[in-house]
Amino acid sequence: MAEHSPEGFFESVFHQLPHPRIIVEADSPKFTIVTYNEKFKEISCTQSRDLTGSSMWDMYPADETAIAANHQIRQALNKVIETGRPVIINSLRYDIPAVNDNKPAESWWQAEYLPITGTAGEVKYLMCAIHNITQQESRKKELEQAQDLLAMAMDAAGLAGWTADLATGIITFSESARVLHGIAVGEIATLPQLVQSITAKHQERVSQAVQQAIDTKTTFSEEFIVHPLNGGTAKWIKSTGKAYYNHQGEAIYMAGNMLDITLQKLEEQRKYDFITMVSHELKTPLTVLKSYVQMLAARAKKTEDSFTAVALEKLHSQIRKMTVLVNSFLNVSRLESGRIELDNTAFLLDDLIREKVQELALTTKNYDIYLKPCPQLPVYADREKIGQVIINLLSNASKYSSPGQQIEISCQNEGALLKINVKDKGIGIKASDQSKIFDRFYRVENGQTQIIPGIGIGLYLCSEIIRQHRGQIGVESVPGKGSAFWFTLPLSK
């Protein structure tokens, strides 16, 4: 070992250590280099020269980064001497010139400075343990850049981010999310607080959607009104999120984003207020027109005027269609404004289906509707609205099938739910359209559907009615081979 080697130190062991190590004297401010191992020579690119006896500040030219790094290192070394305790620098930039190249490569290090004491307990030497963390720092920078880009993209889109620790209930908000909820800087927000800030009529729905997303490992997406915690104006928010799990499959936190949709909701409300007004205004003349047509039809029948009777029957059919259309618009308006209330009772679904099949048979000719007997189990739902769903699905099946083709409706028990299926052998639906078929005003556009009347609200109404019943609705279809629409309802407890 060199002349300045610490007494009792096993030089052979020191030089075989797998990580870079260097020992310096505690002769601040010089810090004379006593010895260093082979790994230090390798990472410092100093194999061609002997550093022993020189100051550790003389290893490399004093450029801007070296001056800043040396200042940090000098502070750490002096602190070890003063306290006799180790000091760690977790992230230190110190650029080391490569061999045969005077241009330093950007390098990042983690350094730990340990005291080596003499017999009197004084710090005589310091051992520096060094770890190259350049790759980790590079990945960290890339991640920070990606996060910055994501944050800018979210800001541009008006999105606000959030994360929730499911163990502590503490929520972390982005700046824009914090403003949305009226939370002061530094103030801690919790899940119970957030739930309480949601308007009362939306709380249960949102809580159930979040819990279902956790239980089924899926994403939730809900729209609701929040009352900011600072007493600010209530806002409509659309929030999406999903849970993340540990190795045991336990949900540990949730993350997602939210969007202020208040202006959009106000615009929709104005639109639906207009639709409601127009629909109500149309109902009165339609009712009067229907009455006159019925009187004229009765007179034509008495006078045996067959031409007039047929014409009036066709006119009556068009009035019925117009009435259904007006009522559909009214139902959409009520759904969107949340004014539809469910009158849930326990009833046998089989009885309702038979009733609606018979009702449809009077107006839909040339179609064979086959009813498979349903289990005699009572469901708990709004009988009238579920009747609308059944009529809608059967009417849809007939519209998109050729005359004479069979339409099948059946039920099956699925635990606490009853599942209803309506199958046809019609034109079918492409996979790309199936995910949108229940959207408001969406219609499948192709050569076969252009001649079929409709404005794309029937299936939307069905989906909203079923959603309000806490059921599910879906479709399975193969183009050219038909479709199977289904929905579920809770059984009566």
C-alpha cells in the first residue's frame, strides 16, 4: 500500500471490490488521494496515470460542470469530517473525459462518503463509494419529458389528471383538477370528501361505477355535477379512470383524468329544451289530426267508400309514426335532463313479453315472432319502460330483416339477473359499428340501411333505460347472418 495508506486496511481486498472506491486524506481543503481500486481506474479513465499523492481536485480540468460538482463533493467531505457520519449525494453530475478524447461525456453519479477514524476517534481518511447512474438519469429525463408533453397535451385538451391512494383515501390532483374541485394549494383531499362534493342524485351512480371498475378491472367513465369545496359554482365533470393492482391482485390506487363539460351540458340543455318545446307543440295538432282521421274513416266505412277508407288508414299509419317520433324526442329530452323517474315494481317478464309480441303482431305483418317461454321469475323494474325496450328491439329486428324471416325472443336466468335476447336473421352489423350502435343519433350507413326510416334514437333510448335499471345491454352480430340484441334486468329480491 502507498505511504499514506490507512493502517490496518487490507489492500488486496480493497482492490478487488466490484464497485469503484477511492480513499483520500481528511486534509481539507486538499483531500490528497491515498489509493483507489481497479474499478475506479476503469470508470474514471485514469489507467494511464497515477493519481496517488495528488489532490482529488486535480484529476480533471476544472470546466463548468466540474466546478459545480467539486463544490458539492467538498461540502459532503467536510460534513463527514465535522460529524463523523456518512454522507450520500444521490445525484451528481460529473462529466469524465473519455480515453483519447478531450470531450467529456455527460455522466451522473451516486456517491457515498464514509469516515475512516484513527485510534483517537478522529476522522483520518474518507472512503468514497461511487455508482454510475447515467442510464437511470437519462431514463428519468425521458420520463419527465414525456410527462411534460402529456401535461401540455392534457392542458391543451382541457383535461385534468388525478390519482387516488386506495389505502389512505388521499387524492392527488393536477393543478387544473385542483381548481375544478376548489381545493387550495397544499390542502389534502380525500375520497370521502370528493364523493360528498358530487351532487346527491349522482353520488350512488358514480360510487357504484367506480367500485365496479375496481372489481372487474375495467375503466369507468361517468358524468356528474360537483360542488367545489371552496363554495364555487357547481360544474359538470366527465371523469374516467381505472385501478392498478399489486402482485396479490389487490387494488392499490386509481388514476384517471377529468374534463369540465359544463358549457357542453348547458348547450345540450338548451337544445333539449327546444326539442321538448317543439315536441309538445306538435303533439296537440297531431292529436287533433288523429281525431279527424278517425271520424272520417268511420264515415268512409259507413258509406262504403273503400278508396277513402284505405287512404285514411295510410294517413293514420303515418300519424302513428309521427306520434312515436315525437314521443321519442320527448323521452330523449327527459333522459338527458334526468327527469325520467322509474316506477319499479315486481312483475313476470314473460307476461310483458307476450303482451308486447301480440301488440306488435297487429302492426307488423309478414314476420314470424317466436317466443321461447321465459323462467317464471319476477324482475324488479319499470314495466312500461321495459315494454318500450322490448317493442324497440322487436321493431328493429323486423326493420332490418326480410319479410318471412323468423325473429326469436327468449330469456335466461343468470344468477341475480334475467337476460333477454332478441335474435334476427337480418342484414347484421359490422364490428366497427357495433361499439357505436347505442350512441345517440347514430345510424349504420350503407346501401341496405338508406331506405329504412329512422333517426338513430331508438337503441339509444333502450340503452339509457336499461342503464337506469342498473342492467347491461349489448349486441352480437355477423354481417349477412343477423344480430342478437340482449339486455339484463335485476330479479326481484
